[in-house]
Amino acid sequence: MDPKAHNQLSVWQQLFTRRMGICVFTGFSSGLPLYLLFNLLPAWLRSEHVDLKTIGLFALIQFPYTWKFLWSPLLDRYVLPLLGRRRGWMLLTQIGLLLVIATMGAFSPQSDLRTIAGIATLLAFLGATQDIVLDAYRRELLADSELGLGNAVHVNAYRIAGLVPGSLSLILADFLPWSLVFIITALFMLPGVAMTLVVQEPQRAAPPKTLREAVVEPFHEFITRRGWNSALLILAFLFLYKLGDSMCTALATPFYMDMGFSKTQIGLIAKNAGLWPAVIGGLLGGLWMVKIGINRALWLFGVVQVVSIFGFAWLASMGHHAEITSVELAQLAVVIGLEALGVGLGTAAFVAFIARTTHPAYTATQFALFTSLAAMPRTFANAATGWLVEMMGWRGFFLLCALLAVPGMLLLLKVAPWRETPDRKRSRCLGAM
């Protein structure tokens, strides 16, 4: 679609399109396995009396999300014999995720912890591989003028997916055995499978002709287009922008449990209070990005993201509650809602920035590289969160998270200047074509 014609459409016309509908399904399918690792797995281990240090170390099983750029060229280069280059890999990973999630609950954290770690690692590998191809498919599907809104819709659906392992599954765990909970959770991969079978294969750029071209050229193109100094600043920004927020929420569910909240209360209050502000904020942020641009959105939404971390420090200062009243539930809802609003806004702008930075000919590899850098704090820094909490306490830990969020904001001065002119923004978009 011509950018001028797109800008003349009403907000609702831009939002309610087939491409935006597809972004809903890509976001939901992408978010489900990762939120399972974030929320359901730690809650399961904690309910089975696994210590915090061990739960924190379980963040290391998410290393495929950090290193997925290593095998992303294979998805750019090779085509499965069914459904095409993007859809074939999408279907394979989604079916694999369904089977692995359903299998996990058959084991006991008390006697099969190593087996669970292995299954969780396989789950992370399949989830990261699915992300590679979903990100590439979405970048090839959307026009440059749709990147802000389309990625905001994707991120919102991503957050909505967290309702399943972070809310529904936790509630079910109070009434059903864990094995059945994981089977029910796995069935929520079926909408993604249905989407893959229905959509069409995008044909926006020719695939690399050789494996060497698929591996070398994406990195060469990025460095050549940006220059070494600019490229290194962008890579540093991608690593640091979500660092504080990522560490803040790494042990969110065990934190709520340590504050005295039950799994049902977490499922009904905490997760819903965290979801809807993120959805509303992310959606409004996506529409706002159409007007103000991605750069200014990164500034404004990033500030909200940093400030919201202090709410968790305040909640931690209240200490453990022997008896939960409506006041404590309201405090929890307000704090989580504010944090979720900041995360929803910040993530929408961040993912749109990543998409804008990629070249359409190498979407899988470049998108995987950039999102891998963003995932590094979640994998390696988060592995130390259990140790940090036991050393500093919850309040000190959250204050440290707020401090670690500052360097990423300072890099915006170089990678996304507030006063960047529309012509320069347009040239950046054209440079990615």
C-alpha cells in the first residue's frame, strides 16, 4: 500500500485489516511458550518446593532465544517440502511445541529435575525457532508504514498469550494435577497451527541462493548500511534497552508467592491486572506511533517503563502478608498494572524499531540477531536474579533493576534522536528496502 494512501485511512481502517489479524495470531503463538517458561514453569517448581537459586538458574534454559541467530540462516536458505519457506517452518515448530508442552507435566520436579530442564530447553529451542520464522513472516507481510501498528498488535497478542500459562493454568493448578494442566496449556498452540494452514506465503524478497550467502551477507549488509560505529551503538542499545525491565519480571511469580499471594489470586488479580493495561497501552502506543514516529515513542514509552519498576520496590517494602485483604490485592493490581503499561508501550516501540532496522532480503537472520541481543539479559542476567534476591532482598533487587534500565535510555541520544527529521526517518525506512 502506498504510504500516503495508508496515512489517509482512519485509525479503525488501519487497525481492522487482514494483515493486522494475522499479527494477532503470530503474537499469540510466539508468546505462549515463552510465558510458559517465564510464569508457569517457575510457579510449578516453587509449588514443589524447589529453591529460588535453582529456579533462577532455570533462566539459562532460555539460551536458544539468545543464540537463535546461529541457525536462523538455515530458515532463510532452506525450504521444507510443505507449505513454503515461511509457513513450512511455522507448522513444524508449532506442532513440536504442542507435543513438548503436553509432555512436560508428566515428570516430577522432586525426582526428575534434570529431565524437566532438558524438556524445557527443547521447548525454548522450538519457541526460538518459531520466533525466527514468525518475525520474518511478519516483516515480509507488513508494509513499512504498517510496522509500528502491526508490531504493536503482535506485542499485544503476545501479552494476551501470557493469560494462558500465567493465569488460566495457575488457576487450574489449584484444582487439577499438573500433568493435565500442561496438556490443556499445550492445546492453545492450535490457533497458531490453524493460522499457518490458512495464510498465504509472502513473496517480498528472493531467498539466498547459497548457505554462505544466507550466513555472511545479512551481517555484511547491516554493517555496510550503518557503518561500524552506528552498528555497534545499535547493537548495544538492543542489549540494554530492556535490561532492567527483563530482570525486574524474571522472578515475578515467585515474588508474588513470597509476598503471601496464592496461585489463584495471582492468576485472577496479578495476571489480569498486568494484561489489560499492557494491551490497551500497547494498542494506543501503536496508533500513537503512526503520528509521532518510532523514535519519540521509544523515549516516551521508555520513561514509563523505567518509572514503573519503582512500584515493585514499594510493594516489596510492604513485606510478606500473613493474610491477604482487598487492600493488598488492590495494591498488587495497581503496581502490576503500571508496570505492564510501561512494558506494553516500551515493547511495542522496541519491536517496531527492530523491524525497521532489518533488510527485507534477510529478515530471518537479521531479526533473529537483533532479538537475540535483546534476549541476552533475560537469559544470562536473569540467571543471577535468584542469587541477587537472596543477597539484596526483593526491594534492593528492584532498585537495582531500575538503575540498570538507565544506560539503554541514554543510548537513545545516538540511535533514535528525539528531533530526528521526517526526511531522515523516511530515508531509514528506504534504506531497509
